[in-house]
Amino acid sequence: MSSTSARTKKPGDLCGGDGAVRNDKETFWAAVVAHQKTDYVPMYSLAVANIGGQREWWENGPSGGGKDAFGVAWAGTESAGGAGVPLGNPIVLEDVTRWEERVSFPDLDAIPWRDLADAWLAGIDRERQYVNYSAYNAQFERVTHLMGFVEGLCAFTEEPEATAALLRAITDYKIAALERISHYMHPDFYTPFDDLATQRSLFISPAVYRALVLPEHRRVNDACRALGIQPILHCCGRCEALIEDFIDAGFTAWASAQPVNDIARITRDYGGRIAVIGGYDTNGVPGTMEASDAAVADEVDRCLTQYGAGTGYVFSGMRMPGARHSRDEAMAPILKAYGAYAARF
């Protein structure tokens, strides 16, 4: 598609608004938390600084690979920039009905939270950016890590009562960790990672999600709000069938939304109740190392043109490690045309 028409637009042409919001941080809050239309489409990486995530060695194993604090073995990946992938061997939990015997949770008091806070928050300008804590391996993911993916999926349908009990224990652990995170790091947002779908469909049915996972997502979200933190769900894949459930669970936003979902419809129909962060085709040519600047600009153009007219859309995109330019560098020209940019550009 040609991106010339979009690049001639001026800030405010796409989304409208009352003109009251002027900087990236305020615009992000207006779009994500207040669910308002804004003068321009905010860019996630400009408004938010991320901590936690892959650096949680107790959740993801040591850098380069190894076992996490649950005993799950991880391997570092070259294709994903070093991000860990669970090996599925050895299996920690073979029978979900025996989870109380087999599963050991991390010792949260052994984690140097104050030192981590000092290291991870260093250099973040909280006047200019919000802080988001990314918490990998949420409830659904952790069950599949402990059991291996196939057996983990089977447990949701074959042993729902035992699986529900394990999910509740995982939630208890996550809330206890959240309390420490809040005390030492004071994040504005908390994003659990729970990828529930492939590019084609959900791993579990909506009914199973509602019966087993949604109550645990809601418990963490309630704990977040009690601590003054806004919850965002990271969920890759085609999970649009669960949008109303994500709202019911209390998420203020859904992140890493991929274009296999009807994002334009979701921002139109649900933008007043849940924000959508993402849209960039990370799995297609624009996300590859070889993508040209023109291909990147055209993809940004597509996102803003197709999704930006709705309420609560936040642009977010990434390119594979090793790309010729960083994502901000390559995306800056087209973002500037829309006004979604910071002074550094």
C-alpha cells in the first residue's frame, strides 16, 4: 500500500480530541486508562519504560539458559534475542493431581528486590515515562511450562478441579510477588504475560478460559488496583474471542495485539472499555531483519490508518534483533507525521 496520504496528515487529523492532551505520557494515560479519544495515536515505547520480564531469573532461568526456581529448564534463543524458551524436558509435573507434592514455588524473600529496583529503575525519567512491570509466565503459561505443553493443555479439560487448584496457587504466588514489586519499585502498570492463542485460534476454549483462568486473572487485577497499579494483559495470537472476558477480568488494556485479530472492530466496539496496544505485523516482512525503511513506514502507516480512528489505540511495534535500524529509528519519520513522537526525534 502507498503511505503517501498518511504521511501528509497533521497531528490530530486521525483521532480528533479536545486538544487538552499535549505530551506522550498524558496521551498514553488518556487512551489506555481513561479510554478517551486523543489528539494523536500514542506510541507505547515513548510513554512507557519496562522493567522485570526476561530479567526475572526465578521465572525464566539464568541468562543464556538453565533452570528457573520452579525447576523448569530453559534455553536461550538466538532468533528471539536471547529470550528463554522452556525445553519441556525434564517435566516437573507429570500428573496435575499431584501438584502439591511436585511443585515448589520460588522463595520470594530470597530475591534482592531493593537491589533489583535500584538497577532496573536507574536512568528512567518518571516525569516523562510510566513504569511497567512485565511479569512473564502467568497462570496459563506456567501450567504448560510445568507439565509440558501437550499435557498441560490436556490438564485443563481432563482434570479441571486439580488444574483450578494449581492455578489458584500460582495466583497466590503472583500476588505475593506483586506486593513486593509494588513496595520496592512502585510501577504504574503491571503486565502479566499469558499467551492463550496461536495465529489461528485459542489454545483453550472460551468456556475453559472463563471457568479456570479468568477468575485468577481477575484476582491479580484486583490486587493491582488495590495497590494503585493498572493491569495490562500481554496475549499474543488470535484471541479476539476473549475480548469481553478480558474486560470482565478487569484488564485496562490488551497488549501485543497482532493483526490476525480485527483490531479496527475491537477499537470501535470496545475502545471505551479496554485499550489495544500493538497492531504492527511482527510476524510478517515488516518485523524481519531485512525489512526496508519503506516497508516499516508502510506498516506503521497501515496501523495508524486502519486502527487509529477508534478509541484507545496505542501503537507498538518491534523488529527482530539485528535489524538495520532500531524500531524507533525506522518508525520515527512516519510517526512524526502523525504527531506520535517525543522531543528526542
